[in-house]
Amino acid sequence: MKLKKILVPTDLSEESLRPIEGVRQLACDSSAHVHLLHVVADVPIAPHGAPLAPALHAPDLELQREQASKKLEELREKRLVGVESDSEVILGVQVAKAVADHAAGNDYDLIALSTHGRTGFRRLVLGSVAEEILRQSTVPVLVFPRKKSS
């Protein structure tokens, strides 16, 4: 498989940045373009007491988008040296669906992401975005598991 475009979705946590070094090496070896992606969750809610009124969005969406964009650029400049790369922040109601749709709609060859390694009750309550991306994606997914604790 010839890799031309690799998508690396991140929630900007350290755990989600784990694939970057491996992807950088992979991109160097295959001359692939790396695209960092962050999805700002935009979950509209009905105004209290007015269920038929238009849904409200979080008032700080644009601020969240700007902060994430700045952080992605810093990451790109520090960790993707020597690799053709860019970054983007998008809005999405469901993060996994937004990532899968973005990958399919932009002809990516691979999605590279990490798991946060949640288990038990935390996984049940918080879910697994990585697992959901695996289920929904039509693009191959490379998953970097959580490091073993010693």
C-alpha cells in the first residue's frame, strides 16, 4: 500500500499524541503528507423552557477552535519536522463520525490514532472514540495502544 496522505486525529491530550513520532517516521519513509486533525465537539442543546426554539451552541466554540488551531500548529512545527504536514480544526456533533467522514471525504490512505487505554467503568461511561472510528471508518486505521505500565 502506497501512503500519500495520513490523518492523525487528536484530542490534544498527551495520550492522543503518542502516534506522532511513528507517523513522522512512516511519512519520511513513504513521502506521505501528514494532516493533524482536532474535532471541537459542537453539541447543540434546546434552550431551557423552550424546546421548540432553535438549538443553542456553546458560546465559546470559536475560542475553542482558535486555541486548538494554535496548539496543533505548535505540535506540527515541533514534532513533524522534515515531513510535509498541515493541521485543521473542525466542528462535529460526534467526534468519531466527524473523523471517519473527514477521512473518507478527503481521500486519506490511513488514519493513525492512539487509544487512551480506559478500561472497566471508565470505558463504559466515557466510551472509546478510537473503537468508534474503527467501526465507522472506510479508511484503514492504525491504532497505537497504550504503553504498558511497569
